[in-house]
Amino acid sequence: MQGSLYTKILCLFLRLFNRDLLPACGATVADLNAGIPSVRRLQKGIKDREIFEIKLSTGDTFVGQLRWQDPDCLCLTDAGGQESLLWRSAIAFIKVKSHP
């Protein structure tokens, strides 16, 4: 019983802090939580094909349409069709540039 509890606690810790080791405990990364307002807002922007400005903590700025999001990244396509994968951990802010 105690070994089982230890495994559950270890997997919970890995889910929260170290996703690289998740396969070692048979766990998976959870899907996006659609109950979170930021996730819902970005999904609306994807559906409505809104133009977003995304500024990274490095100071780089990207402008374009969001194509998809996952727990780690956003995919942004600029006016020329160039796709960029932006890691959520690198994003300083996101703002809507225009509505369709």
C-alpha cells in the first residue's frame, strides 16, 4: 500500500514540475483546461481568426493568426504564411491586434 502511495505522489510531483520524466511513471500530460479563461480566449481567437501580437520575454514580437495551442506551445502564422512555434514559458504578453 505504501509503495503505491509513494508512486502516486511521485507521479503528481513529476506532472507539476518535470514533464520530461512523465513516461517513466506511465503518466501523461493533461489536455488544456478549457475552464481557464486564458485558454478559452485564445480558442475564441483561433476560431474567429483574430490577429494577435505576442511579445516574448526576450523582447521579440510576433504578429499573426493563432493556428493552435497545446499545454506547451502556441502556433502563430504571420501574413506571409510563416509558422512559428512559441513556447508559453517564453511569452511576456499577448494582445489582440484586430478582430475580423
